[in-house]
Amino acid sequence: MNVVLSGLAALLLVSAQTSAGWKTLLDGKALDQWSQIGDANWRVVDGVVQADRGNGYLVSKESFGDFEIKVEFWVSDDANSGVFLRCSDPKQVTADNAYEVNIFDKRPDPSYRTGGIVNVAKPLAVVDAGGKWNTYDIAAKGPKMTVRLNGQLIADGTDSKHARGPIALQYAAGTVKFRNVQIR
């Protein structure tokens, strides 16, 4: 009964979000809205897009300027991942040509660990993401960017280097899973 209710509740939530202007970019069924760069072993498994070997990105085929994006992710404790925004070169994504909202609990220099916007805004709190499902709510309006991790404001920054570009999901280490990626 709970599984049926949970499935129905998720379906109703997705339906409500779609009617509120949300567009699904990653639904856990196909990768047709994304291009792959690098050699990460991205694949769809049980409604989740995941990787656990190689190094690379899933890059959205569409570009975005001002937006809100919701990203559900699960990472192992040793994972290195991120959500890259406004990528200026979708064939070679870096933290220099995009904004990286980091997912890296054990980053050697913790200045821009999980929740931080690399080289723009340090995380306001230390929150570990490993071993559980998490949600990023990221807003990019002009030069202003905010990141909420599981509802908590975790980063708030301003930078005007990148005005528009694709979104990229990174795999660099550990196990990384994404689901329910939506944008408006």
C-alpha cells in the first residue's frame, strides 16, 4: 500500500510541477536530452541515472540563462561530482568555463566542498551528502545564484562571467546517482 501511495504521490508531484512551468530534463528513463563527454559509464538503472567508473559529464542539449533547477542526487561518501551551470563550452566543461555547484564531501581543500559554488561562494554550513538522497534547489537570476541543499540555504553568490549555457552533471569518483532533474 505504501509503495502504491508513494508512487502515486510522486506522480502527482511531478504533474503539479509540470503545470507550474517545470520541465523534466532527466527522468530516469532515457538520456535523450543529454550529450555525454568523457568516459564515465553513465547508465539508467531502476529509474536512476548513475556512474561509478571513468570521468565525464552529461551535458544538456539545451542552453539556459535565468532559471531554477531541482536536482535529486545520491553519492557515496567518496564521491566527487557536481552540477555545472551555464557551461560556455559544452564539449569541455570545467569550473573555469561554468559555475560548479560542488558535490564533494571529502574535497581536500574544503573551501568549496558540497554546496559551494566553486570560486564564487563558499558553503554557509558543512553538510555531508554521502549515503543518502539529497535535493539541490539552485536559482540563477542574472549574476545572482543561490543553492539550497535539502531546503537549507547553503550558498549565495554573485558573479557575471557566464550568462547562458547548458547544464552539466559530473562524474569524477565514487558512485553518483541522479534522478528527477527539473528546470524552469
